[in-house]
Amino acid sequence: MRQQANLENITIVLNKPRYPENIGAAARAACNMGIEKLAVVAPENYDVERVLRLATHAAAGVAENIARHDDLKAALASCHYVVGTTARLGGERQRVVTPDAMAGELISLSAENRVALVFGPEDRGLTNAELRLCHRLVHIPTSRFSSLNLGQAVMVLCYEIFKATLAEPKPFRPRLASRHELDGMYDQVKDILVRIDYIRPGNPDYWMNKLRHFFSRLELRAAEVSIIRGICRQINWYAGKCHEDGAKGAPAPVMPPDPITNERSQ
């Protein structure tokens, strides 16, 4: 069974956010992805009503239980592993990982450790001194404009962590055609191709091997084998009917309705 990230051990930490609406948007993003712990450090203007307006009713519980701190060190004191976010690279920001790589690391770390994801102020991000409090730095790749809205950045990282909690889907493996069903189809295809002179009757298996290799790559199901055999029956009927009517001087026969679409061929 695939190990999953422990979302209960993950906290989103917003350091010195400037706008209450961004705090609400972050709360909503975290709630969407199953993360319920949100901490705010020294917000510039904390207005509960404006926070709740962007959090919406669904994330009101997350917004109402926000932990507030005056200092980033105090907010991280009980955490065992800290991930800092950075939009800028270079200098002291050399060793960074992508969001999906970060999420993969947190699968095992979050099992027994409290993890914090730290986001800096909207206008300047985390300082070098604040990044030194982090064990790992994560950078969200963008095209030409590297700055993301705070709520958007929180959503990207929370989404990657949530993805890491999902069980790997089991691949669908349908029942394939049996050996008996395949052999019957190959015999029928070979017979009809010899009759219409598509392959030489002297050595039909040489050409049939090419078709066998082709069909083997398709992993045919029983219903698909039935369709191919039905096509062969129609070809056989039509060729025989044309031969009989031609011998009598009659026009070409009208094909019966297709058993699948119930339409007549033109």
C-alpha cells in the first residue's frame, strides 16, 4: 500500500501578510486540499470579517481557528521540519525543489513530524534571515512573471501535497479474448483473406504471422474478436452472393443491415 502524507501534521504559515483577503483565500485553498491548520505571523491588518469573506462558509472553520503569532520563530518553535517558499533564485536560494518533489518528501516526514509551509509577505516574500529557519526551499516554476498571488501559491503547494495523499489508481485490465477465441478468429481471417486473394494460398501462415503480431499488440477483448469475426462473415456472404448473382447475370446484391448500427452499407 502506498504511504500517504499526514495532513494533520501540516500547517500553513503566513508570515506578515498584508491583506486579510489573502489570508481568507489561503484558508480556503488549504481547506480545499484537506489541510486545516493555518497560522498567521504579525499580519499588517487583520480583519476577521474580511478574512471570512474570502474564506467562504466552507473554510470558515479553518479561518476561525487561525493561530496568531508575533514572531516567526515562535510560530515555528514546535515544528520539526520547515519548508520555505521563494519566488527568487540565486544567492542563498540555490538549493530549491519543485512543489511535486517537496510533496514527495513530506509523505514520510509528515508521518511523525509536524511540518510547516511558510509563505512570505505579498510584496517581498521571505527574507534571507527567515529562509535560514527553513530546512528546505520550494520554488513554483512559472513562465515569465514569477510572482503569484498568496492564495494561488498556497493552493499550488497544498494541491501537490493532497495529490501525495491519494492512493495510486489500480490500472484497469479487462478480460482479454481467450486462446480459443483468438484461434477461431485467426482461422476465419486467414480463410477469408485466401478466398479474396489477399494472401497466397501456398504459404498463408507467413502473412498471418504479421497479422498475429499486429493483433497481439492490441490485446483484443472477446467483444472485439466477435466484431472482427462478424466482418469476416459479412465479407464471405457478400463475396458468395456476388458470385452467385454474377453467374445469373443479376445486379450486385443489397447488403443486409449492419448488426451493430442497423444501417445498410452504401
